[in-house]
Amino acid sequence: MKLHSWISVLLLVYKVTAELEADVFPVDNEVDSIQQEVIQETRKNGTDESSSVPPSSELLSLEDPVQYNFQENLNLTPLPNNFLLASFQFYMQSETFGVNRNEHESNVYSHHTVFPKPVGPIMSQTNTRQLHLRFTHGLWDSQEWGQLPHSGLKSGGNGVELWAVIEGPSKEKAMQSWITLANSLSGLFCASINFIDSSKTTFPVSSFLPTEDDAIPLFNENSSLYLIRAALANEPICTENLTPFVKLLPTRGKSGISSLLDGHKIFDSNWHSLSIDVNTICEDNTGECHYSMEEFVETVVNVPNSLARADRPIPKPLGGDELRCDTNKPHDAFQCFPLPGSREVDFNISKLFGKKICGSSLLGKTSSKICAHVPSNWNVMVQVGDLLFTTDDNCFNVNSNEPHDVHFETSDSGNVLISKETPLHVSRALTGYGQDRGGLRSVFRNPSNQPVELVYFESLPWFMRVYLSSLALESDDSDLTLDSVVKSTFYSPARDRERPTHLERKLVIPPNSTLALSFQFDKSLLKYAEYPPDANHGFEIEAAVATITSPERYEARSSSLLLYLSTPDFSMPYNVIILTSTVMGLAFGTLFNLISKQLLTLEEADRILASTSPKAKLLRLKGKIIGLLKRNNTKPAKIAKSE
Amino acid sequence: MALVENLHRRIVSIGLVPKFISKLSQLSLLCCVIGLGCLVALLPSDGQFRRTYISENALLPSQAYSYFRESEWNILRGYRTQLDIFQHVSTIHDTNAEVSKWLQQFGVKTAVYEDEQYGETLYGIFHAPRGDGTEAMAIAAPWYNENGEHNTGGAALAITLMRYFSRWPVWSKNIIIVLSEDPKASLRSWVTAYHTSLDLTGGSIESAIVLDYPGVSDRFDYVELHYDGLNGETPNLDLVNVAVHVTEHEGMKVSLHGLPFSELDKNDYNSRLKTMLLGIKDSVLSGIKKCYGNEAFSGWRIQSITLKAKGTQGPHDVTTFGRIPEAMSRSVNNLLEKFHQSFFFYLLLAPRFFISIGTYLGTAVAVSVGFVLAALNQILNNKYAGLPLLSIYNIWSVLAFCIALTFAFITSQLFFYFPQPVALLSFNVLFSALPLVLSTRIKIQKPFSYRFKAIAYLYMAIVLTSLLVLNFSLALVMGVLAFPMTRTTTITNSNVFLSLRNFALILASNPFIATWAVVNFVEPTLSGTRVFGALIEAWQQLGCWTWFILCLGWYPSWLLVTYASIDAIDLETAKKEN
């Protein structure tokens, strides 16, 4: 926190001056002056600095449109095996605001231009200084495609990943802010981020650290900054998450490159990642701050499959004449050894994304930029209206409002710009046989000639009871010992229903080697109500994160895993209830009889039964009736006699 | 309670309990007969079984149109021709290397798992574009099938299907192709490695379909379905139902347990009885007899079946066969949760008829009750019933049981090092003859005879009851085969006829002799003494427990009963002689 304390001092100075001014001027004047500042700032941002017309007329002028701190780029990179990486990048900045240290002055930041309206209040309400949100799905094939875009710093594990730097007077307060933050983001992005609670949250120690040049400001010198992180591996990423993403952009997907962002196409891909990073940046001298936000949408599509799907939504078998057969092998009307996919490629991105780019963004200081990263044997042209243009560096500025399209063609699509090789391949799998215990096995492969240093971050749910002592190393190199690989371990043990197991290990993977680290765990039983509605699906274990520190900064993630816990048959409780009730009923009956009835010997009982049983009663009744009848029969005789 | 009271009084008044005790021996036999009778007479008759149904609604078999047809056939033939050439000219190692290249062309990640003992296995993972990579479905095609035929059609089909699947965007589970050397040890070794030591993995495997289509024929007659897992495990009935549903939907006939084509249309008592008994036989011998491949996946929470194309001249073509795994994969892919938990215990009477556990379990329960009654008979129906619990006879019989158990354990282990089935059988024949030989020389005290038997039958009953739910078929068959031992009588006066009768009963109920005789009778592929080698192999290669159940569950009881059949003398006479 020392790093940033000077900012606080500066802010303090600023506050004192503001207070001094407030002494001199009436309060409403102060508000005016702030508003004027904002206006001036807007003008500063505009191109025409010498313009004397008021800002409102600037907005109406079509010759000199107002331009904001907004920038958008589209990078298109063909990958091996006919894949294409499309990376949509949006940068935006908020207006500056003074750090408000008086509680009652809460509306200093009320004017927003290109910066999304909902983000600012969330950040300030929860005292969030840095916010990182990732929605990632699919498998990045690092063997074929090389490094992840942006060295893996902009993509998360499968599902949702969220981490933030939150300012707070204590860890508990920061945690409260974190929960508020998660709930707000949940509503904003239509995702189940609200399921983040303390049992999923960790406070990373050496992973996810902000870089040195992110000077994170501290608004209150009494509080400190907390780095908090959680991930939801079972969150499916879908169109309802993309729509809020696009809505955050000032262009709203109506113009500029964001007009290509159609959920059906973005998610029909082998890998896609949506990311948002918000930073709070404060000026050293003025003490004024602004938010800067980066919003990236990245997707990898298989070009032939996507193009074919545009023509024929169902991938039915090809017609016999469309088959590409290997002529060196037997082929005729009945058999065909298929050739690999064609290397000749000729497509427009409008066919991949379903529509064309609707002109420029109209807002940014710099025009929307489309860049294709291809070697010389590719022809990339931008199509504006009916005209095709090329440039030397394959980068195009979108200036006009005409629909734009980008055309790619090459005779050898296998020749692509060689991306840097991943410094480390990480994979992780569950091992083991039964339902009560299991193992976790992580495989690290270092393909390079130099040792790789990394921090391996794992956050495991509390119902996996980890045995750290069972940590074992598997390697072909028998000289390698656990101590030479694991340099240090940070371990925060799980607490049932409260805290996950949090493991961070500093590892060194020797050059050109593959090794596996494994440990064992027990699966605990959950309470009846703790199972999710789809209990039989199993529990998703979030991806492990490998933060490589040397030889270069890179982040790699393993895939997420599915853990089976022994799951009760949920119809069983009803059977149990019925059985228990029966047993209880029987027991009660017996007990009640014992208490309420008289104990007799068998003979006594027989004697009483002989007189009181229904049978005896019937017999007595019969006797009575017979007696009655006999009397009736005899009476008339008597009368007759008497007569 | 009045009703129970009346009943109790009635029982007391007619003296049912003493009558019951005096008839225990006959009642025990009756239990066994009732159990067997129910199984044979009752279960396959109308009204006792149910039509199968799909329990998990998400499966939706055959709801999506299967497109594996038309030009896919050309591609299949293209691959098959190549594989047919490789079969003759190259080793499995080279074939794997070549096939691995084919698979990589359409985006399948491949790796070769090498097992020094059982050969190498090529496997590839197609990562589902829509899935989260945590679950997988396996399609396996061993290079050689259970009969040693080259599985050209099956392997070509698996490769073509993978290529075909890679074009579909619908998958939510990864698809794994496994090409192992054989459907038994080599496939099992891969499955074990997948769950312990493989670096390339694709999540937990939900289902496995083993394809067996030997030769290069384009046509086949009908589909044979194999589903018996190891140690009495069966795949979820839903998977079998889906397979049957899809196969019949495509117009093919399904044969269970190798029933010939001519008997597939029959639906009468005899056909159902036959299928059920064959099912019990296959379940008992699963892993011991020929393995079709689905056994290899058993036990890892993987539902697996084998589809085998039979015949070469029939009306159906190989792509029709391929549409079964296609539609099955589509079904399993629909699963959001797991297969339904209460659908693992069943006996199939026909592809579409089954008996659920509640109905058939009683038969094996009756047999084990027979053993309990026999044990009670040995305790209650003699003049030593009143012996105190801690009397020397009881303690000695428990000790004798421990000795028998130890001896049985040593036998089970020794056989791994000296697999001499003939020696084992002859030893047991000689041991059975021990009472006959010793009849005049050594005698045992009568209470020992009764107590040894009581302990033996009780142990047998405990073993059978514990085995009931785990491995119904084995429990039933073992109970019935071991039952003759309860009919042995304690003899005192060297009666030759009774001694010979005892000898016959003991011989018949010996675990090894009975297994040998029955297996020779029902399973021609395990003729001679091959079954013992197969039992050992099943344990070593697949982890099938049957050998240990025979040795540790059955053999100790038999040893005790054999010993107890030595001529006995009354306590009084023994004292007098002393």
C-alpha cells in the first residue's frame, strides 16, 4: 500500500484547497465550477480546441463531430488448420472526477459520455479500484495455435472468472463490498455471478497481482486494498451474456466493428472469450481520476465449417461429386479416401459473422481500425460499397458510413504468421476409481529450452478434502525431486461451507520436460439441501491458473473438471418417511395397548372372550330371539287354554 | 394387534414351531426348489416381466434424423481399403502412426498409450466445440475382435464416424476414439491408464460403444448386443434400451447373448427362458469367457455396450450399422445429468422385455434362506442343541472354519504360481474321498460334525446374501451348485450307501469340480480345464473377482462339510471307549 500512499497525500492537499474555496464561494458556485470543469474537459477531448462555440452546438455540428476517448480495433488472425481468430477490442475512458472524500458529495461523477453508465456507480459504490471479468468457453488449442491472445491475460477458465481490487477499512468490509459487486455484476451481465459467496472466494497471494505500472489509487489513507477472486466453472456462456456486453459500448452494436457481434456467430465457435477490465487511474498532480475500461470479445472459428454452415445449416453428407478424394489411393464411384481440407481459401468476413460492418464508430478520437495479421501469400482487401482496397500493412481504417467488408484469399491457408509457442502446457485430470475418494493430477509440459517459473493457483471447493502430504511427482527424469520442482507453497485450508481450499505453489519446470504433480482427496457428503437441482450432473471444479513469471509473463489455464459426489436418490426420503411412519405407528400401537389394556392370563381372557366376543354376543342374541319366539309360540296356546 | 395375537395363539395351539423345526431339512430343500422354480417357471411367464422404457427423458433416442449415409459410405470404404492393406503389410505400431495422421487431419488430438505387456493403444479426442470439456463419450474399435478376426469394418467405421462427428456443431461432450489391440486386456489397460496416468484426457467418460464389424463386407444380417459387465455389473438399462430402440428403428434385428437369427422373432415362454438363462450364464462368465470389449469399461462408472455385426449377406449395409453409434451418441450427448440411478439391475428376457430387481431377487434370496435353514437344522435337530454357546465344540468349529479359510486363501494364491488345474481337481476329488477312506480308521465326535456343518452353511448364506445385489447371477448359480452339500448326512455306523451318497454330494458341490463340470457343459469355448486359466486371467487382466469368490466364499464351507462327513461317533460311545 506504500506505493500509493503518496496519492492519498496529494488527494488530501486537493481536498484542503477545495474546502478553502468552499469557504470563499457559496456552495452552488462550487457545483458550477465543477460542471465547468467537466465541460472544459469535454472540449479538451474534442479536436477543435480553439472553437469558441458552446459544447451543445458542437454536438450538433456534422462537420466537426465531437470525439471521445473511445477506440475500437478488430484484429483478424488466421491460425493453422483453417481457424481464424477474431479479436474485437474496445477501449474507453470515463470523464475525470475528483476523489470525493466527503460522504455528502456523492454526485461529483454524474456526466458520462462513452463510458458505460452502469459501471461507474458499481465501481464507486463498492470501492472497487480494479475490476476484471472474464467469460470464457471452449478449448484454446495451444499446441496448434500457440500462445493465447494477449499472453493469456485477457481470458479466463471455462465459465466466469472475476477478480477485483477493492479498497476497504478491513477484510470483512472488503468482503461485503465484494459480495455487493458480484450481485451488481450478476444483474448487469445476466449471469449467475451472484452465486459467488465466501465458499468460492479466495484472496490470491501471488497470482492475479496487478502489474507494476498499474498505480492503484487509495482514496482513503486509513483503508487498504484487497485482491479478491472467484470463479464459476459451471456457468454456460451464451447470447444473454453478450447482449449486455454490447450494450456497454457507446455504439451499442449499431455502428463500427461492434455491429459484427452477433451471438449466434460469436458462440458458434471453438473458443470464445469476453473480457472486461476497468482500472481507476489518477493523475499524479491534480488528484483527478478517471476510469479506463477495456472490453474485448475474442473468438476462434473454423472457417470452412462456418462457411459451410452458412450455406447448409445441417452438415449433411456431401454429394458424390463434391468429395475430394486422394487420387493416389483407390477411388471410384464407390470409395474415396478423403483428402484433408482444402488450403485454398477465399471468404468474406460478412459470411462468417452474418453481416457487414456498419461504417465507422462515429465517436472515437481515432477511427475504427481493422487489421489482418497474415503473411505475404494472403490477399486481404477491404470492401467499401463495391470498391476493394488493399494496404501494405493489411490495416484499414473505417472512416465512411458505408458498409465495410473484409475479403481474405490465399492459395495456402496453412501458411500463417507463426505465433509464439506457449511457454508451458498445463492440463489437469481427475483420477481414481470410487465414489469416496479421488485424485487430482496436473501435467506440466515445458517445450522450451529454458526453465519455466510459475505460480500454480488452485481453488478447490471445501467438499474435496485435500491431502497435501500425498503430493507426488511423476517424471521420466528420475533425478527430479519434489523439492526441486515445488519451490514454495501457500496453503489456506478449506473450512466447511465457508472457504475453499486455496493453494498457490511456486513451481519450476525444467527445460524440455514433462512432469505431473498429483495429490489425493476425499469426497465429503453434502447435506440433503446442499445439492443443486441437477445434483446428478456432478460438481464443476474451476480451472487451475498457471501464472508464468519467467521467461515471459503468460497465463495459462487448465480445463475445468467434473467431480462426482455420492448423490442420494432423491426419491428415497419419501420411502424413508413412509417406512419410519409405519414403524412408529406399530410401536405406538403396541405401547398404547400395553398402557391402556389389562393384562390377563390366557384362561381368564378366554373366559371373558366367551362372554364378550361378538360371536358370544351373537349367540346370546340368537338365544334371546329363540326364547322370544318360543314365548310367542307358547302364549297363544296359553290363551287358547284359558279360553 | 389382536390379529397378530390370534395368529400367535393359533401357531402355538397347533404346535407349528416344533413341526417347523423337525422339518427344517425338508424346508431348506423346499426353499431352494422354490427359488429355482420361480426363476424358471414364473419369471419368463406372462405378467411377470415388463416392457422396457426410457427412464431418462433427455435421451430422446432416434429423435434426430441420422445422416450417416450416402457419400459417407464412400469415405468409409476409402478408409477400410487402406486398413485392409495395412492389416497384411504393417504392424499395429505403424498402422497406429498412420491412422493417427488421418485423425489429426480433422482436428482430433491423438496419443498412443503403450503397455509393455498388452500392446499399444491409439486414442484420439475430439474436443466438443460446445461443451466444457468435462465429459466424454468413447467409441472403441479393437484391431482384433474376440475371435481374433481383424476388425477392419469396425475400425474404419469408428474413424469415419469421428470424421463425420467433427463436422457437427452439436456436441456437448468430447468424443474419444480408442483403437486398442484386443478387446480384453489391452483395452482394459487403456481404460485404467485413462483414469490414472494418461496425459491427454478429455474428461470423465459417460458411455462407451465398442464396434465389432470384422472383415470388409459391406453387408450384414443383424446386430448382436453385448452388455454384461464385470463382477455382475451391467450398464444402465437406458443405454441398452437406446441401443435396441435405435437398432430396431433403423430396421435391424437385435440379438442378445448370441441368439441365432432364426430365433430373434420368437416371443414365447421358451424363448424368454432361454434368453434369461443365457443372460445369467453370460453374466456369471463375463470376463472369464471371450470378451467383447464392453467389459473393459466396466466399473469406472462408464456405461458400455458392444455392437457386433453378424453375417455378411444380409439386407443392411455398413452405414446402417454406423447410424446406431451415431444416434446413440446423439442421445447420450443430450444427457444433462447422469443415467438414472435406479436402472442398473435387470434381467433381459428379450430386447424389449425386462424383469426388474424386485421381481427376480427373491429367487436368489430363497436359495440363501435354504442355507440358513440347513444351518439351523444342524444346530437344532439333534441332541446337542442345548450345548452352551462357549462350549468347546462351538469354539473348535469356529477355529476349524478359520483354518479352512486360511487353507482356501493359500489355495487361491498358490494357484497363481502353480496353475495346475488337473492337480487342483484331483486334489479335491481325493479330499472328497477322504471320509470314505477314513470311514473305519478315524472317527470324529458327533457334535463336531453338526457344528462344522452349521458354521459352513451359515458362512455360505452370508456370502450369498452379500453377493445378491452385487452379482445376482453368480450368487444364484453358486447357491444352487453348492446346495448339494446341505444334503449330506452325519453317519455313525459306516453305512456304505450313505457314505457313497455323501461322497457324491460332496463331489458335486466342490467349487472347482462343479465349476469345471458346469462350464464344460454350457460354454464350449472354455472346454477342458481352460476355465481355471481364464479365471486367473480375468483377475489379472480385468479385475474380475470370481476366482476369489469361489476360493474364499465357497471353498472354506466345502472343506468344513467334507471334514464333517467323516464317520462320527456319539459322545457317550466316545467316552465309553476312552
